[in-house]
Amino acid sequence: MKLLLTSAGISNMSIQNALVELLGKPVAEANALFIPTAIYAIPNGGDIVRRVICGSLGDPFCQLGWKSLGLLELTALPSIKKELWVDMLRETDVLLVGGGDCQYLTYWMQQSGLADLLPSLLQKMVYVGLSAGSMIMTCFGTTYGNHILPADSDKSLSFVDFAIHPHLDHEWFPNNSLDNIEKLVASIPVPSYAIDDQTAIKVTDGAVEIISEGHWKLFTPRDYGRPLKNI
């Protein structure tokens, strides 16, 4: 399993080098698929999708110089034949999963059937998450509540046994101060990584490595008097 869990995308050369290492080849030789689904559950989602694809918003992600870039909209998958999209996934080198609402993204990962396919796909494919796209691979997710899904819908897929809190100290996210995150993680029974937009977490077959040109902090349950859960 090869995961690159970013806060904001491929925001510096250290993260880009980690991506190339996971791919085993240059970005220009890799075929990518972008999943925008989570973005639709936040205000102005449709326009944000356009800007992320065009590369006019945020750090490089879709416009990184891929050999090819396709779009995989999860909400459409339950209504079309599997062979139309499963074969395409199997020929893809990297899955780019955008940010937005964790609960909405998790729900459609499950409803589309992609969540069930990921364990086998990730034996050869690299998964690159951005914000919520990273968080859903952990055991902690959130929601903005701009959807009508059942309230008890899962907020993450728990592929890894830690939590990620992106956009540390970002001016657009005033609640993401280190003090506020520390209060939040006190209630989470697994290790939590607070990461800024210059930081990513690389996971290779269970081995965790921090890739950073910025700031991050690891909180463990031991910090709050709880036994540390094995990861």
C-alpha cells in the first residue's frame, strides 16, 4: 500500500520527490485519475472543482504534468456498468482524491464500490489525498453538514490507524490552531498528526514517514493518560 496524505497537494519539492519515489517513475510518465466528489459538499463546490482541475486554486495537484489526467466522479458510478470504470482504474498509476467533506466522500466511496476495490488496487496504485481526501484514509473524519446523508454515515475508511488534522495554523481555517487541535485530539484514541500545508504523510506498506518543509506535531493517546493503540 502506497499512500501520500497531504494537507494541500504537492506544495513543495520534498513532497513531489516523495510522490516520484512512490510512483517509481517521473510524474510525466504516470497516468492519473482525479476524484472531485468531496468538493461538491462545500460552498461553491462546482467552481472549486473547475479551479482545482485547471490549476488556478491552491498548490499543484491535477496540473502537475501527468502523462494523462482523467476524472472519476463517484456519485455517477452506481448507475453505470462496472466495466466502464473498473478497467480504467486498473490502468491508472495514481489516484488523486480531492478535499472537501469527509463524510460525503466516505459515503460515496462506499456506495460506488470503490472502497471495496481499494485494497487490491493499492497493491500497485499510489493514492494521493488532499485534506479530506487524506483524512478519509485514517480513522478520523469530519463533516460540514451540507448534505442530507444519514447522520450516522461513516466519516472515514480507517485504512491507517492514526488521525490527520490538516491546514495547521492556516489563515483560511482559524479553528485549526495548534491549541484547538490539541483540545480535539484529547478525545481521539489513536495517534494524531497536525500538519500544515507544507507537510505530508507518506505511508508505504504500514511504514509512516513525515515529509515536511513546514510544521507538524504528533499527539499520542499517551499524552492524555490513555494507553497507546498499536498501529
